[in-house]
Amino acid sequence: MERILTRWLDIPNLRDIDVYLAHDGYAAARKAFFDMKPEEIIEEVKNSNLRGRGGAAFPTGMKWSFIPKNSPNPVYVCCNADESEPGTFANRYQLENDPHGIIEGILITCRAVGAHVCYVYMRGEFAIQKQIFDAALAQARAKGIIGPDAMGSGFGVEIYTHRGAGAYICGEETGLLESLEGKRAYPRNRPPFPAIQGAFGCPTVVNNVETLSNVPWIIARGAAWYKSIGPEKSPGIKLFCLSGHVNKPGLYELPMGIPLKDLIYDIGGGILNGRKLKGVIPGGSSFPVFTAEEAVKVNMDFESVRAAGSLMGTAGVMVMNEDTCMVGALRTIAHFYHHESCGQCTPCREGTGWIEKMLIELEAGRGNMADLDRLISVASNMEGNTICVLADSLSMPVKSFVPKYKDEFIEHVRQKRCPFRSHDGASMRAAS
Ligand SMILES: Cc1cc2nc3c(=O)[nH]c(=O)nc-3n(C[C@H](O)[C@H](O)[C@H](O)COP(=O)(O)O)c2cc1C
Ligand code: SF4
């Protein structure tokens, strides 16, 4: 397959503006600025069926169309580069290797929705990525590609980077906006949605880095080309983050709809050390786990993963082999969400903590059979009862791990210890 989003693997130093320009860089932005009306850009992106890559898979063109026309207030674009979902590392590579591809996507988005300012919100840990991206912005500014008269079009676009301080909740779009405004990143109640009242109370589009990286390609080659890749309802190219117990973990650019089996066994080189597959979380840690039997049957696109009972989220595919203690794996996930809960909503603040505590006890062999039902009950009470979906991001894994690996949970209660550890607590695998 032709490398598109990862063409930086074939083109040395694509992050430099001269190299980028020599490879058709900013041609799509010129087309959008000089040959297309804003509504035509939105229509093209709508027709491409591009769906957001930040986790919620919302149709991008439709999101742009919610921005009021002739707004009396300024319109903003926010590029979400917070990338904190466990198992997810695609944005990082794009920021490091193809910053101009992102800037070009931002320019086109600004033109489409009538925004003159974009904020790129980066996770706190992205120190190097910010340096690289800022250097690319300076190059684009020096060449007049961004600035008060972008590309000589008379339409001004300025782009600013803003670094967070390392909290997962800053990736949730309204938490991001609060943080951008200098406040604690407490997610907002909706409505109003950001398209109506976003940054500084003004209409705002929030899009993920990878979503924006796709935009120049759709404008350059057309919606029909984009839609011809992968399944019709969730088409296009996707950056898959493959991690865990595979021989060749890494970032892979593939068409949507690739069988998960191919991703793990062909592209990923199979399970590490010749062990057997036990489970896969397909979309970052926030979503239901697939058993090995389920995983080998599913195709990796938004519709197919949903139909199979999980969600594709960020396509952070985490593979677990037969030596994994699923109680321990779930406890690790629970620790993350408990730690990252912003604490505004009682079901999330308390529920994530209760779940983590129950799992610590269960893993250590101090749990009882009633804990299994209690886990499901607490998880169910968290779902749909909170301001944002961080609570659901723990509820979904709990409600899949417990029933799908029930025998393992029961063994922890029966043996009064973790069956994956020897009596002195060491990992069985490490001991063998
Ligand atoms: C707790 C939480 C964390 C999130 N973190 C991110 C993130 O790091 N990056 C991101 O793009 N979207 C993240 N999202 C999704 C955003 O709220 C939003 O849907 C996304 O940025 C929209 O962009 P898209 O339409 O291009 O996908 C998160 C959502 C939640 C609930
Ligand atoms: S669900 Fe959790 S993270 Fe989201 S607003 Fe409520 S307490 Fe905060």
C-alpha cells in the first residue's frame, strides 16, 4: 500500500518546509484557499466519510458544518494533540515527522469554518514534539504560509501551540478548552457543544491530529478516492498503534477494515515467544476487551468493531498473551482511570476508586465471590451518569473483563492468591 500519512518514512527530513514543498506540500491548502469555497471544502470532507480519529469517530465534515455561519464572535479551531490514551502513540509520530502535514490540515480547516486562529493543545510530555512543531510553524510563518495574509489569500491564519501539564482529562475536548483558558481541566456539561460555545465562549472545532492530517489528502485527491479505501461507512487510512505481546509492535499505516488477525499475526509477527493469544483491547484501554476467539474474527473499522461488541477508539491495539493475569491487567487499567478522574462527578470519583480497591484485593487473593457482582454493579452505576465519558472508559473494560475471564477471577478467590504468581509472589513466567 502507498504510504500516505507515514510518507515521512520514505522522504528524509519531510519536517523541513523546503522538503515538504518539494513534495507537493501546501498544494491542497492552495486549492482550498484559491479554488474552493468554504462550503465546498466542508462538502468534500463530508463526502469522504472521514470520521474523527480522536476516539469518538464523529463525522468530521458534519462537525464542521455545525459552526454557525457569519458568527458575530470569532471562530476557533483546536487541534487535539493531548494523546494520552494508553496504547496510543500515532499523533506523536505525526508531530515529530510531518508537522507541515498537520499545519496544512489546520489551514484547510480554518478556511472551511472561517477561523483565523488555531490552538494546538499538546500533552505536557510532548516537549520535543512541541520544539519540532514550533520550528515548523516558524518556517511556515517566514514563508507567509501562515500569518495575517496566509499564502497571499487575504485570509489570516495564526497557529499557537499550548502545552498541558500531563493530565489525561485535558484530552477530553471540553476539559481541553477549560485548560486552554487557563483553568483546571474540568469537563463541561453539554449542551452547549463546542461548535456553539467552545474556546472563550466562541464557536470552536476540536479535531485530533490524525484527523487533520487526513484533510489535505482528501482535498488534494478528492472524496471519491478517500472513500475507495476500506469500508464505505468508515473508510480511509488509519494509523494503528500495535503494542503488547507481539513480536513486532509499532505504528502501522493500513486501510480501515484490515482483519485484526492479520494485524497481529502477519504485520505484528505473531505472539511474543510463541505463546498463545489471550485477549486484545482494540482501541486504547477505554473499551471492551476481545477474547482470542473474538479477536481473530473482527475487522478493524468503526462499524465492524462495534458490531463485534467493542469500539475502535484510537486504534491503540493492546495484545495480551496467555501469561497475562487478566485480574492484574484490569487492575492496572482501573488504577489509570482512578488516578486520572478529575473528581467532579461522584460516580466517577468514587466508582473508579472502589473498582481499583476491589481489584487490588482480588488480585492479592483477598477477594470474595460477591466482589465479582459488585464490580459489575459499580461499573453499571457509573455509566451514563457523569459529565464526560471517562467513567464509561473504566466501566466498559470492567464489564467485559469480568464475564469473559470469569474463571480467572474465580481462581483468584478460590486459591486465595494470584494463580499467575508463585507462592513468594514472583511472576510464574519469570520463575520458569
Ligand atoms: C477522557 C477523555 C480523553 C480524551 N483524550 C483525547 C486525546 O488525548 N486526544 C484526542 O484527540 N481526543 C481525545 N478525546 C476525545 C475528544 O473529546 C474529542 O472527541 C476529539 O478530540 C475530537 O476530535 P476528532 O473528531 O478529530 O476525533 C478524549 C475523550 C475523553 C472522554
Ligand atoms: S466523568 Fe470523571 S473525569 Fe469526567 S467530568 Fe466526571 S469526574 Fe471528571
